[in-house]
Amino acid sequence: MDIDGQEIFEQKKEKLWEQMSRYARQDVAIAFSGGVDSSLLLKLACEAARENGTKVYAVTMETRLHPAGELKETKRIAREMGAVHLTIFVDELEGAGIMDNPVDRC
């Protein structure tokens, strides 16, 4: 990374930290899939919450289409980061027309 690229990266990193610190002044919820993006946001939220004495809730959607092992992994990651892990069950096969799976669905 060149000097300008490094400087831009540092500015963006600082801006993200400042924003997360503002959010974490009160309890905050992060939509948490367990992927790289939501894991980064959860990590920053937990660090900022520790500084503010607030709680972070990692909220994961539990569905019939996702492997159960992924849910176990999100629970483990959230716990290790210090977040309260919550799951919301959604039965996506119930009504959204997914079962029909027409050829023009996309």
C-alpha cells in the first residue's frame, strides 16, 4: 500500500471507530451473520461498549436453509467477543414463495 493509500485507510479506520464509539454509548445491536464484515463490526462494537460500560447484542437470523453448524459458530464468536448472542427464527419456506422457485425468480 502506498503512502496515500495508507493515509486513506487510517482515516477510514478512525472514522469507523468514532462512529462505533458513538453508537456504543448505549446498548447496541449488530446484525451478525458470522462473516468477515459483521465480525469486524461486532468486534469494534464490543471494544467500544467495554469503554462505555454498555452491552452489545449480536443478532443472528436462524433459518431452515442455513446449516446448524453455522449458528453454533456465530454463538461461539459472539461469546468470545463479549456480546450477548440472540437468534431470531425465520421460516423462509413458510410464505415468501421460495418453495415455488420459478425460473424468473431473479
